[in-house]
Amino acid sequence: LVRFILLTLLACFFHKSAIVCFVLYPLYYIKIKKSALPFVLAGVGLCFLFKERIVSILSRLYYGKETEIEHNGSYTMFFMYLALYIVSVFIEGSEEKSGFGNILLLTVFIYSLSSVHETIVRAAFPLSLYLSLLIPEIVAGINVKTEKDGLILNLLCDALCVACFMFFIGDLATLPFSFL
């Protein structure tokens, strides 16, 4: 814990958005039950509805002044991460899956604000790296009983990857991401 705090403090000297990392350690160990999903979704919904006010308050705290709201229409990543979080809740897994799922939830909350200020997304960039650890945990948690089920799961994953790729090729406001 001490090394984590010291390294996070050091990171804050180089990049202010590293301050988000201070919540990672306790967040990783929080146990969120499936029964809390409606409350979590309500919280995400409220954050999304009041995003302009929240960004206004955060900008005053962070910059010392209120920054201009810039509607950039970046909703795609918010909805993709939200869908992934909902799926992850229903897949059994290890304690690591639970911790990484909590970090994904923080990412969802950050992306719920991103459509009114592009800079907000910077705080979620490092958190997106945890997806490379969470997604294999989700796939491993899917109960495959037969070889046919495994084949169907693989085809479904492949089709989903291709569909997402095709979906992102167009102008779908996936700011700040560019896939081509």
C-alpha cells in the first residue's frame, strides 16, 4: 500500500489525471453483489443525466475555474463499456475478475461524463488497460459444457469482434479513439 501511494504521488507530478489511481486500490477490493446492479445502473444513469453539472464542479475543483462544456457526442465507448460491465456481473469468476470489474465500473462512470468534455476521457485511458486482464477472465468464466458450445462461443466472439470493427469504421463519435 505504501509503495502504491508513493508511486501514485510520483505519477501525479507527471500527469495530473493519475490522481484517479488513488481510488484504484480500495476500489479493487470492494465486493459488489449482483443484487446491487440496479443501484449501480441507477448511479450511472444519474451521472449521465447530470454530466454537465458534474463536469462543471469537477473542472472548478481540478482547474480552479469552470471550463467550457463541449458536446462532442462521444457516447459509443460509454455504451460499449457499460454493456461489458453488465455482462461481467453475470459471469462467475475469480476475485481478480471482481476487482477488474470494479475498475471497469469506474471507467464507465468516467465515460458517462466524456460526452461533455473530451479531456475527461484522459482519466480513463490507463484504466482501459485493465480490460486486457478482465476480458479473458470473463471468457474463462463462461460455462462451456460441450465442444459444440465452445465452437459457438468462439464464433460468437469472432463475430462480435468483426461487428465492432465494422461498427467503428464509420463516423460514430468514438472520440478519442481512432481505429483506422
